[in-house]
Amino acid sequence: MTEENKIEAELVEEEQEEIQEPQAADPAEAATETATEAGTEEEEQVSVETLSQELAEKRDQMLRIQADAENFKKRMERDKAKLLKYAGENILRELLSTVDNLDRALEQGAIEGGDPAQKLEALLAGVELTKKGLNTVLERFEVTPLDALGKAFNPDEMDALTMEASEEIPANHVVTEFAKGYTFKDRVLRHAQVVVSSGPTETAA
């Protein structure tokens, strides 16, 4: 073997010594990594199950809230229908006293015998008492009469039945009131039925 070949062989041996074989993985480290991966998978599984359970609970809560809202809506509709059905109950109860007063007035007028003048006076007193009670009921429920007589004609509150000449009442003012008008709170309940003045009678020249 020549000197040159000997040097090449030595260089190859040195290179082979420098190349190290890969070390085998540590069994303990491998086990730790496996356990960590398994733990992560288990945590992810638990997290998914927890979220699914919370989602189901929220869904049940939403369904209960929706059911409660539907029940509340139905109850309010029933209460509203009941309120509308019996809306006039209070005023009708108050009017029963008026009916009682009318009955008493008629009984006084129907008694046989006695002075006719006294019977008429008792009847009129009973009617007057009834009217007074009725007005009290109307006022309690904010029903008030319109003051139309002698006032300027107002189509929002009055219905003109006809017109007639008047020396005392100016033109377009109310001369006579056939039926009294009434307001209920802030709105007209019934227009007054009136006769409107056309002014003084024109005299021939």
C-alpha cells in the first residue's frame, strides 16, 4: 500500500468515528409524552362534554322562558277580553240607585186615594231626586253636559236641526236646545241638538 493510500484510509476511519449513531429515545421521556398527549385528549373530551351539557341547559332555559312568555301573553289577552267585557260594570252598578229612586217615585204616584196634588208633588220630588242622583253618577265618571244655549254654533259639539230668526240671539248662535250634549273626559260623548239663530227678522222697506 502506497503512502498516499494509507493516508486516505486513515482519513476515512476518522470520518467514520466522527459519525455517531442516533441515540435511542429515553423510555421515561417517551412515556411522559404519551401520557401528556392522552391527558390533552381527555381534557378536550371533558371540555366538549361540558359545553354540550351547558348548551343543553341553556336551551332548556330558553324553552322555559319562551313558554312563560306565551303563557303571560295568553293571560294578558284573557284579562283584556274580560276587562272589555265588563268595562261598564261600575257605572251600571251606580245606575241601579237611580232605578231604585225611579221605582220609589212611581210608587208614590201610584198610591190610590189621597190628595192628587200631594201625589203629584211627591212624584215630582222623586223624579227630581232621581235626576240629581243620576247627575252625580255622571259627574263621578267624568261625564259633563255641554253648555250650548246662547253660545256660538260649534259643529264639533253641536248638530244644527234648523235655523230661525231671533231678535235677542245673534246670528249663528244657539236659540234652543232640543237635546243636551255631553263630554266624556276630553272627548265629545254626544253632540247637542240645537236650533241656530239666523239673526233678526228682516223688515220690508
